[in-house]
Amino acid sequence: MTETRFTEEHEWLRMESDDVAIIGITDYAQDQLGDVVYVELPKVGADITRGDAVAVVESVKAAADVKAPVSGRVVEVNEALSGQPELVNEDPSDRAWFYKVQLADKGELSELMDENAYREISKK
């Protein structure tokens, strides 16, 4: 299994291939949001920059931006989330991935946290 990396904003990133990463939000993030009712995904082909808001998650409590953990080009989005936003609550770290990005700079991966570091910042 490929190592998952994390941001302080509660996004996760898992490498799918040498230069393509899958991006989603963490279980902690979906728990804080509550019942997700809508997900706005980025456009395939969009160039994104690390830190940019590239997707939106709306819940019964709030709306939150999903920020890009790395820079690159969006190569695929999870269309299932458009019709089933509740997947974000049910399976945030697998079936509810948001988008895949072809990395512009693999060096940015070193800026992300490993699971132990993320666990420390997300303690309740």
C-alpha cells in the first residue's frame, strides 16, 4: 500500500503512479463538517497550484474549501460524488476521493505530513 500524506487543512494525498496522486479529505475533516450534501469538483485539465481552493464540500453545517496539497494538472475527478455526496461521510479515505492530479513538482510531497505527524495535529 502506498503511503498516505496529509496537509494541515485535512486533505490526504496518495500516489497512484509515479507522477499521479489521488486527493481527498480526511475522516477528521468529514467528521467536523457533518452530513455532506454537495461536492463541487475541479475541472479535468485545470492547472492547480499548491494551496489553491480547488473543490468545495457543503454540509448541513458549513461549506469548506478543499485545497490543493500539490501543484499540477487535474487528470480525473470522482464523478460519483456528484450524485452521492454522502460517500464523503461513509468512506472519506477510499471511495470518496475527489480528484487525481499529475504532479508538476514531486518535491512538494516532502512538505506534506506523514500519518504520525497528522495524527498529532488532528487530536480532538
